[in-house]
Amino acid sequence: MTFKDLYLISPILQALEEEGYTQPTPIQVQAIPEVLQGRDLLATAQTGTGKTAAFAIPILQLLHRQAKPESRTIRALVLTPTRELASQVSDSFAAYGRYTNLKHLVVYGGVPYKVQTEALQEGIDILVATPGRLLDLLDQGFVDLQHVQLLVLDEADRMLDMGFSQDIRRVLQAIPEKRQTLFFSATMAPEVSKLAKKILTEPVTVEVTPVSSTTVTIRQELYYVKKANKTPLLLHLLQELGIGRTLVFMRTKEGADKLAKELTVAGIPAEAIHADRAQRDRERVLESFKNSETQVLVATDVAARGIDVESLSHVINYELPFEPETYVHRIGRTGRAGAAGVAITFCGASETPLLIAIQNLTGKAIPVIDQHPYPLTAQDFMDAAAGSKNDKRKGSGRGGKSKRERR
């Protein structure tokens, strides 16, 4: 199947051809016709499946086919959880809609209001926004959402995880009840399902690549290594094996900053990206990484679904995530659009329970690489097991504090 088979208009087909798109992905095949028919959509899809195009393309076509209003009003609203994702969605609208004469704008926090408010006053057709900045602009009277016909919640589960539940409710109160709603989520936890049922009307359900699945184009490798040896092992892989542009995941912002500094001192161009960095810095860091000026980008999980870099060959889990689903989202940064990728995971002896949870979720054992300079020994595993037992005794003994008290 080609995009022509989806009955897309020539301005969009021309733009897609220039972008090098020839065949739609499974979610695009399922979603685009339904959206063009005006149906609400409930889509379960993780990043890397082409979900942005699955809603951006039909939105552009629906709005382009409408009679041109006397003045531009916001007819489509896309809500995203992070500034990085909002920027990527905006880029997609610009790319696919370059010949449609539709105007779009992206708004998010961390940047001056003036540029955004001036563009809003000139008039736009499509608004891509993070909830916080959108509500700020709404409260100040710069945004009018009374003409919204299409609402997209992109990565709805991530928005709820980040505490945007109340913000979403406020946005829903500001837009017409009669509208077309497109709901995208990588997972469908009870809270997510509850929100979907509340805002969707007889939706078409589309499910592509469940969160427990990892892309077949990604080669996964597991390195057992002591915590103290993780940085030396990383340097070994980057220097001795000649690994190029790499995305490394850490659990904490402090850990990301520290590792980026250590790599830089070792002669490897590296930068950290996380929520504490100013928006201007984050954009600069991402651009430097995309241009291969920075070899290693050290990120926290705020970036797990917000970084889209073409031809990213390697993702490294320096620390295992506490939630096994996060592992799938992390490694999904590589092996995109059919390209090959490698996902490397470092696992200390004490992290074994996290590894087991990941392998139970995906239903696959990650192949172990034994031949490296810093392997774990049997004694390391025995020490970790003994430490875990001692921790439990301390927490349950008479002199120990309860779990709630230790928090």
C-alpha cells in the first residue's frame, strides 16, 4: 500500500514524497481513513510507529478541504506532555502541510511569551501545545479555543504520569463538546482508560505494537557489570569498539550531569538533557546531537519519548528503569522506520530484579555479552543477595523503622 491508496490530496502527497515517505506504517493505514471519516480514535501506539503522521496528515487534509474562514481561528489543538515532543509534532505539521496554506504554531514554557502571543494574534489554524503554557495563554486572553473542531491528546499516559490531569480537564472545559477527538497512548492503564472513555464518542480502536513488544530491528545486548565499573565499560564501548552517536539513559538529573562531565573529561563530546535545563539549552543540546557535534547525549526518562533522531544506532541503559515499560520506550529511540539499531543494557547484581521484570514484560531474555573487561563474578551476586537480606532484616526488626517511616 502507498499513501496514494489512502486518498490523500495532492498537496500532502507532494510533501510526503519530498520527505521520502512512500509506504504508510500500520498505524497510518488504520488511522488515517477513520480520521478522514470524522471518527473519534483511540490508538494504542508507542513512539517509532509513525503515530504523529497518523493524526497530522488527516488533520491537514480535513482543514484544507474546508472553506477558508474570513479570519484564522484555532480549529485543531494538539496537546503533548513535553516541549521536545511538541516541537517534533510542530515540525511534522510544517513538513506535511507545506503546500496546504495552513498556519500552525507551537507553544510551550521556558521561552518568552512575545513571539507566541504575536503569532496567536495574527491567527493560526493549528495549535500544538504543552498544557501548562496553553493554560497560561488562555488565562491571559491570548488563546481562543471556542472554534476547535479537532482535539489530539498525544501520549496521554505520559501527560497523566506528569501530573497534567487537572490541566487536561481545564482544557476540555474551554473547547466545544461537539468535536472530533484523537487519543494516543503507549499504555492503557486504568486511569488512562477512564479518561479516554470520558472524552471519546464511539471511537475506532487501533492498536499497534503493544508496549510489551520491542522492535525486531533492534539488537539487544546485556552486560553484567558493577556499578563502579559502568563508566569504564561505557568508555570502553565508545572508544575501543568505535560506537558513534549514542543516547545514554540515567535515572536522575544529577547522575546525567555527572556522567556527561566524566565523558567530556575523557575526551568524548557529551551533554546531558533533563527537565532542569532551560528550554534554550535543551534545544541547543538536541540540535548539537542531531548534527553529530555531540557524540553522547545523556538523558533522563523525560526524554524517553521526546527525542527523535534519525539514524540513531545505539541506545545504552546505563541504569535500568524502575518501570519495565520504560525500557521499551527507551530502546525505541533506535531501530526506527525499519532501520537497524542496538540497545545495550548495563546491569549490576542488585539490579537483577529490574532486569527480570523487563524480561517478563517482553517475554524475551536479553542476550548476555560475557566478553568484556568488567564482568561480574559469582561473588558479586552473592554479596548483592546478602545485602538485600540484611536490608529486609533491618526494616522488619524491632529496632528498625517501618517502610513508611523510612520514606
